[in-house]
Amino acid sequence: MTPLPSPRGPLTEALLARLVRPVHALPSVPEPDDPEDLQLGLYLCYELHYRGLPGVADDWEWEPSLLAVRRALEDRFESELLERVPREAEDLAAEETDLALRAIDEADEAPSLSRYLERDGTLAQFQEFAVHRSAYQLKEADPHSWAMPRLHGRPKAALVEIQADEYGGGRPERIHAQLFADAMEALGLDPTYGAYVDLLPAATLQTVNLMSLCGLHRRLRGAIVGHLALFEMTSSVPNRRYAAGLRRLGFSGAATAFFDEHVEADAVHEAVASVDLAGGLIRQDPALAGDVLWGARCLAALEGEWAAMLLGAWEDGRTSLRAPLTDPAVPA
């Protein structure tokens, strides 16, 4: 079983010490003293709503005192997001949603991680990339699925259509999270869920925490829809590049199947996500337009920071992880 991660500050030190004990009312816990402490603390709280934490009782998930801690961390995280990406009311017609989302993508000035990995990425850099992405891809689609009971009509049908593909269309071996685990194994990495949390910096954890925050709160249903819509609209080209970069390094089969699948699936999902899901929600409730675009802008902002962090580390000749990978297997 994967062990719990190591603490990164006073908050996570207190949380990790308490969570391994039987469920009890938490005393006051220290404030996080930096982004690493904040993002890991929030990630730990959220994981109880996914597959749980090793050695932590399932009953912690709904312990009121822990939920109060999570709420305080969420308030701080959301406040920081709003400082970086202001949320404003938007007068947006439903039929203009596709263009508005594309404008967010076109305004993104972040460096292209996919283009670098396609042309110049080394095996070690692809391994680091996969480790970063494992925080989300090993539970791909799960945060967005929380929106299902909060939607109805056309947006709900669109979300179910997208998610059905994400979950393999009834074939467990085609579930996208499984395809990513297979790719990790093909690259000589440990595909176990949560195996690399200790190595993931705050810039990575916050990209996952954003989805959990928006997915878990009904008031942010517009934001999780906008997040997913832009995600689906912009992933086909990068995944084509990732697959090409891996083939340049001599990989195929399981190593590239995840990326190849997303080239095809997301090209199909693009119109469904922008027109039927996001546009459909705005047509039902025009007041949610600002939240839809805010969720999309947050995705672009955090993904841009993350890509710049990876590329900056590699340009400096250092690992983009919190510590180097220890002897990853050499793929056959």
C-alpha cells in the first residue's frame, strides 16, 4: 500500500498526525505557512472523497471538524484564485459560448509544453511529465462527474456522453485512467494510485484541487462545466504532440494509447462540450455565464503556471519534481 505523504508544514504535520487515529473532533490546526502546505492539506482533504487515504478511516470523510478545516482551506484557495482570475458577471448569449471559450484559449500566452516534449523531450522529462499528470489522470473524469446530479436536460445529457467515453464505454480496459496507468508502466513508472504524491509540487496539486473545489460545490457547477468544456476543446492537439514525442523516442503500444485515444475522443467531444454542455447550461441559466468562463480561465491560468514551472526547471537542468525520481525502470 502506498504510504501517506510527508508533511510540508505545520498544517499538514497536524493533519497527518490526526488522520491516522480513530475519528475524533479535531482541535484547531495551524494555518498553512506556504503554498506547499496549503495545497497538500487541501489535496488530503479532497482525497477522502475519492479513493481515501492509506491507513485513514473512511469515516473521516464527513467528520464535521475536518470539513471545517477543509472549508477554511478552500476559502483561502478560492480567494487566491479570485485575485489571479477575477470572476465577473458576463452578458453572454448561449450561441456565443464556443467563441468565448476559444478566445480564452487564444489569449493564453503560456509556453507550449506539448510542443517542447514533441520535439525535444527526453525520456526522463516524459517520465516527470507523467508523474505530474498522474495526480489527475489516474482519476480522470471523476471531479467532473460530481456535476451530473446538479445538471438537467441538454447539459446533463452532454456531460454523460462525454463521461461515458472517459470511463471506457463499459470496457474497463479502455477507462482513460487505466490507459494512463498502462502508459506509466510502459514508461518504467509505478502506476499505483497516489504513488508519487510526495514528489508533486504545489503547482501540480493546485491543478487537481481546482477541479475538486469546483466539482464538490453546487454553487460552482458553472465553473466545473467551463473547466471541462475548455479542457475538452484544447486537449486533442497537445495529446497528438505527446504521442509524437513518445514515438520519436521509440515508444508505441501502451505508452502512446492514452494520448492517441484523446486525439480521437476529444476531437469528438469538442463541440459537445462547448455547445451542448457549456452553451446548454448558459441557455438554461444565463446568470451562470460568468462562472462558466471563470472556470475556463482558471484552468488556463493554472495549467499555464504549471507548464512554465516544468519548462523552467528543465531549462535550468534540474528536476521539475520536489525530488528526482529514484531509479525509474528502464523501459524495454
